Amino acid sequence: MSFKMEEVRGAFPNPTYPDRQPPRFHRITYCVGGAVCLFLARDSRFEPLRFPHVHELATALREANPALGDQADLYADTVICANDQQKFDQAWAALADALSFERAGEETVPEGYDELEPVPA
């Protein structure tokens, strides 16, 4: 399944980070990674996760762009770290990079990855 970040952002334009709302609102809120999962769930049997963990988002990214291969984990981590630090534009940019990635096996680092602080699991 191929699509662009702008399509996901158009369908799910208001991401948040997990701590912003009490858990009861997690049924209506989502993060940037959750937007991808929700977008995929509209056209496939993909689980509609709103706040996916890194391995869940990596699976979604590989489904959206099989060329990512093992790089999906790095991009998923970048999207989640940026989102959880409320750097939403950076999270969307990392998603755009992941969806447009073309060569598996090529060692690349998502833009801005080195600037992000790790988010505790």
C-alpha cells in the first residue's frame, strides 16, 4: 500500500502526545504514528492503534513501504520520539521520509534524529 504523508496528515491533522489527555480520551486522540496505523486500518486489516509502540509502528511503516526493511525501526523511533517531545512537524517530516524511502540496505538516519532525546519505554 503506497501513500504520502500529506494524505495521512489530511485525514488525521491533530496529533497529540500520550500524557496530554487522561486515558479515557485515548479513544479519540492519537499521535503521528497512530495516524499512520489509523490510516492503514481504513483499507486493510491493520490494527487501528492510536499510540503504537516502536515495533508496532515499524510494522505499519513496513506495510506502507516494504522498501524500508530494517530501517523501519529507526524511522518509527524517530517519529515517536519527536511526537512525544511535541515536535510534531519533525514527526511528520520523519514519516514523510519513511514513506518515500526507496533503498533497503542503505544506511540512512532520519533528519533530526540526532537532536531528539530518547523517550523511556
